[in-house]
Amino acid sequence: MKIFITGINGFIGTHLLRDILQKTDWQIQGFDLHNNNLGEFAGNPRFSMKTGDIFEEESWLEQAVKENDVILPLAGIARPAYYITHPLWTFELDFEQNLKIVRHCAKYKKRVIFPSTSEVYGMPTENSKVMIEDESTLTLGPIKKSRWIYSCSKQMMDRVIFAFGQEKNLPFSIFRPFNWVGPGLDTFKDAAEHKARSITQFIYDILYTGKINLVGGGAQKRSFIWVGDGIDGLIAIIKNEDNKANGEIFNLGNPANHYSIKELALMIIEEMKNYPQFAAKARSVELVDIPAAQYYGKNYDDMQDRLPSIQKMKDLLCWEPKTSLREAIKFTLDWHAAQLEKGL
């Protein structure tokens, strides 16, 4: 199998590439603006890489789609700090550029596996708390809350891909990641600018600022999943045994790891106390409640809960996550400890 992945230098892309090269015989062609996370794969005969700007390489990208069997357009904006401050860029990349890729897939009848997001579910109500792929109503916030442009762009791509499947026989699968965590999620540079997602931000804050800002008190709940479990699920979708993933949308999350952001912060603090190089900072860190508008700006809005159903993944692809949140935190801290020892 020949697979083409845009955004391969990112969090999901690098972990997916590593597992594919270790566990399969598939060939991978990658594309991204940078390749700084891919040094370990240099020289692998089953991996080739082109760096470039997705806004400027349309003819090359079309040819890459034409030459491969499966296309994963992972390029996109996935951090609230960016799609709140750069909503137009978020739309242009997450929707407009990915639409071009999907059109090429339809033209050449190539299977596309699209990364949606848990955010498409929007604001769940008490009557629809569990997010079910083919049943949940998708309710977003007001237009003035520009955070929702990311969710809206992804939801529209989901709908367009489904329509291409209906009218043009486009082979597709869609997956919705729910708060994947692990090494490389964000950088400490992102965290220094308050642009990292929660687990990286909290580790950085403990080590370098001495206080953790809990936006809105940290009462929001998320269903965190270890990146390795998520990648196993994604590989099952790519394998598509007996074509069971064709035309399907899948949640990739871990409902057993359903915790508030404050609970996540406290768990990280507890685990960091077990590392000699982190313990003193972890014991002295302060938790600070901060209003969302003060931290992110007035255009921020948030869903208070994300709880996925993963029944379809269990039934069709025999997948379910195995790693607890505490284990995921430990694995991530092991990686950060090793990086700091290397001076990285």
C-alpha cells in the first residue's frame, strides 16, 4: 500500500509514520512545511518527504494524490490559541486547502481518510452527553465566538466528503480524535506563548512559571487518549479489513479517561513529584483560576464536556484503547525527562 500524508511533521503524523514503518510494509510519501520532527526516519527506503507550502504546491500535490493509494490530509490548525487569533487562516487551511485534496481524491478515485475533530459535536446537552458519530446533533456557538470557525470548517469538510461519497463514489473514512496526548503534542516554545494544549502547557508551567492557569477554573471535562492507542485505531481504519471502514465516521477517544482539566493538572503534579528533576517544582506549583476571556481573549468559547462513544470502533474494527490517563502522563513525562537530559 502506498500512502500520502500531508502535515506529516505534526503530532499525529510523526507518531503514525513511526508505527507504520515499524509494523507494516506500507510505503509513505510525506508533505509538510517543515521536517524538523522527522530526522529519525531519514534514509528509510519506504519513506520519502517533500517540504513545501500547501498553498503553493497544488500541481505537485495533485500528482502525489494520483500516485498513491490512500490519502491522509492531516495538515491543519488544531490549537485553540491559533484558531481564535487567526480564524481566516484556520478556514483557509482546514477547509479550502483540504477541499482541493479531496477533489483530487474524487477525480482519481483514491481513498481519503480525513481527520475531523471532536469539536464538531459542539455544545452537548444533558440529553445528548455521549457523542455518537451518526446520531448526535452538532450544535455550535455564536458567530462572534471565532473559536467555532475550526469546528465549522471541519464539520463542513465531513459533510462535503460524505457528499462526494454519495454522488461521486469517493472511497472515504473519517476519524474524530478526542484529546490525544503524548510526546510532541506541542513544544515548550508554544507553551511559553500560551499556545500549547493542556498537558504540554501544564508541564511547562510547573517547570518554568510556578503556576498553572486553570481557564474557567478547569471544570471542563475531556476524554484523554494516549497517542499510541489512537494510532492503533487509525491504523485499523487504514487497513480497512473486509472494507468495514468504508464510508464510516469513527470517534477515536477513551471514555474511561474522562476527567476535568483541573483533575488533569492535579494528576500531572502528582506524577511529576516522582521524578527527581521535577519534584521540587511540582511541590511548589500554584493553581490559579483565570477567566477564559482574560487567557484567550473575548472571542473564546468552549464546550464543557467531551465524552465519545467508541462502540462503532469496537464493533466494526475490534479496537478499543488500553492506556489509562495516569499511564499516558507517565509515558509523556518519561519523554520530557529524557529530552531535558539531552538539553533539548
